[in-house]
Amino acid sequence: MRVAMYYNNRDVRLEEMPTPAPGPGEMLLKTMASGICGSDVMEWYRIRKAPLVLGHEVTGIVAEADPGVQRFQKGDRVFVAHHVPCNTCRYCLNGDHTSCDTLHTTNFDPGGFAEYIRIPALNVDRGAFRLPDEVSFEDGTFIEPLACVVRAQRAVGVRPGQHLLILGSGLSGLLHLLLARASGAARIIVTDVHVARLKMAEALGADRVLPASEDIAQRLCEGRGGRLADHVMVCTSALPAFHQALVSVDRAGTILFFAPTDPGIALPVPVQAFWRNNIRLIHSYGSSPADTAVAIELLRSGTVSVGPMITHRFDLADAQEGFRLVAESAASMKVILEPHRSAS
């Protein structure tokens, strides 16, 4: 079978490897669509394991299912999560599924940028979901990132009537925008360094868009009696955004670090001021099966509509171009690889 083998962001090669065979309790998935995530081009994180086949935002058709698999059969349309929790450790029992050791060690074989994927038994059991008829394979590639946003906004406590600031209008920033709007947020302001992304944020319902180079805290206060944001979502790894967040949150507000910085970066926090003003700092990583179920229903019902965010579609042979677009970020939003595109 064909795979897109990652060596670095500028070297993604079309290669051949044996099609994996499913074992007991496993399935073989025919990959129909696989999104390139921003984390796929996080080179400092990926290159240490290269070469490898990446891809975790996956939808497809069950090509083979072991007789021990009861819930799925050949021909079913499915979404499958790459990381799944054990559901029995102290983290899972406390609701902190993304801190589970099992979640951090599970994955596909070989990865979503391949014509076929072997789905391990644990992923079949806890991470496989039937794709509703209303959700296309392409839209299904948003299930995983949307589930991460669902988990994050639940942790933040986004409620109707609140005012939000989203720093960074890449894919995750726009999904935060769409979910917050569906949750009844009263005012949502989005920033970015790219004009095209700000235009998309505006088209998707942002009340105001601002270039990231401006004094964001000052602009927030205009016409609002000096009030800042109830919640600030940092959806970019650009360090200036982290500093902007610290001065843009209102009393009793929350700063969500949805994106990480590069390794080794320290952020000076005004502890005394945050203590006095009751400001929370939280992080959110990944999602649980329950979050995935919510994300699927949001897409099925049309509560969150993601189609306008898809900007590029490529065959595996053009994976390098897809990676380039995502890494450069200015000219793309959602880039999807369709491993069987050339055969259709």
C-alpha cells in the first residue's frame, strides 16, 4: 500500500509498505480522508521519531473486521480515535482521561496518511464510532480536533452571555469560535497575524477581528467600560499571544492555554495580581471518548458546520504540498489527504 512517510516538514515521501493484517479484535480501515493537523507540522516534536507515518484525524470504511469484533462489519463508515484511555486508572476515574498512560501509548498502525490502517483492539473497543450518514468523510476529519475543543471549553466553563477572546484563528481557534457561538457566547473577538484567517473568522461569526500586532487589551476595553475578556483562549504557539493573554483577562476570568509553546519556554505570571483577581490558568490536551461522541453529534446536527474551513484536498502523492501549506499556515485552513483520491 502507499503511505506518506514523514522525515521532516520539507521531506514527506510517497513510499510503499505492506498492508497490515488485523489480528484478534482488530479491524483494517480503508482510509477515505485524513486531515493534516497543526501538531503534525510541529517539527520539534515530530522529527525525533522520524521517519514515520503521521495522521490521526481519520475517517474511512471498514475493509476487514476480525470475527471477534461485534459492533462493526465490513463496509461500515467509521471514525476512529488514535489515542484511547484505559477507563480504569486513577486519572480516568477522576475524569482526567488525557493524563492516562494508556492514552499516551495507543495509536494506529501505521498512521492516517496511508491507504489502509490496522486498528488495534483497544481502539476498536473504545475509540471507534459509526460515522452518521449526515457527516461526510471530509467533515469527519474534524471530529478529533472538535472533541479536543469540546473538552477544553467544558474545563473553561463557557456559558451564555460571556465575552471571549481567541488568540490565533487557525483551525483550533476557529473551532473554538464555532463552539462558543453555539454555546451562546455574547461577544467573541479573534486575533491573528494573517488577514485571510481574520476574514474567515469574521465569516464564521466573530463579532470583531483584530490583527495580533495591535494592543489587544486596549482594543478589548473600547466601548466596554474597561472590561476585558471573561475567557481567553490561546490557540497559537506564538509566544507574544501568551503575553497578550496575561493582560487581556478580566477579574474572575480564565486563560486557556490550548496550544503549547516551544520546549523550554517559561512564562512570567503576575501571581499576586492573579491571586487578588481570582484568575485561573488552565491547559487542555486531547479528548476522551465522551468528548468524541459530543463532537460527532455537533457535526451530525449541524450545530457546528465545518465545510467552509476545508481549503485543500490532496492525494497521498501530493502530501508534501499539503504539509508545506499547513506549516506555512497563511494560505490554508483545513488540508485533507484522500489516500484513494487517485483511484476515484
